[in-house]
Amino acid sequence: MGCMRTVLMITILAFGALVQAAELPRTSAPEGAGVYIISPADGAVTGREVTVQFGLAGMGVAPAGVDKPNTGHHHLLIDVDQPPASNQPIPADDQHRHFGGGQTEIMVELEPGQHTLQLLLGDMNHIPHDPPVMSERITITVE
Ligand SMILES: [Cu+2]
């Protein structure tokens, strides 16, 4: 058991070094930039089809791949406990949804129960800005 833990620790340390070595250039975010969920409200009780409206202050929305200063595109993190690494492209899966078309409102279908929602802006390459532009994490109950 102790041995397994040591191996795990070494693996984690090695992975950390690898990630650092592969660090990608980041796009800086202007001071005071912020992203927030307009709707639903924190603590809201909703149906299974949830319309999420994205708010952005101090920056503009641009589709993925568009190189324009002080812009980015939205990513919705669903039930994500640990925000993704800030020096790597944001993963793309059911829990990390990309809106590379520049969408500012979307509809998601969620299973009944409690869910958390959080927004994270990404640059043209899907990498979080420096510093990351991330919203508060809200909790909703889907009935
Ligand atoms: Cu993206």
C-alpha cells in the first residue's frame, strides 16, 4: 500500500514537470475582466432543459480561432470540481462544453438532481487567459 502511494506520488510529480515543460503561450486578460452566469440564478430549481445565459464584462466574445485582443469564447463547466489547468487547452467533453461559435446563450439537458455550473473563458486556442476569467460556481436543482 505504501509502495503504491510512493509510485503514485512520483507519477504525479513527473506529470507536473511534464505539464510545466509543455507550457503553452497564454493570452493576457485585461484588468477587471469577468464572466458570470446571468441565468439560471444560484440555487434555482429548473426543469431538465436549462437555458444558460453567459455574461461577460470588460472583454468581448469572438469565435474560436479568431485572433482579436481582449476576446475569448465561453466554456461551460458542468459538475466540475477542479477547474482545468490554466496553461493547457480546456478539455472538450460532456462536462467541459465549448462554444467556439461565439454563443452567449445555450440550452443544456441535465439529469434530475443537483448540478453545478461554472463559466471559463478561453482564448482562440481554448486556453484560459492569464489570469483565468472564470465565473462563480453556481448550484442548481433539476427536477
Ligand atoms: Cu474552446
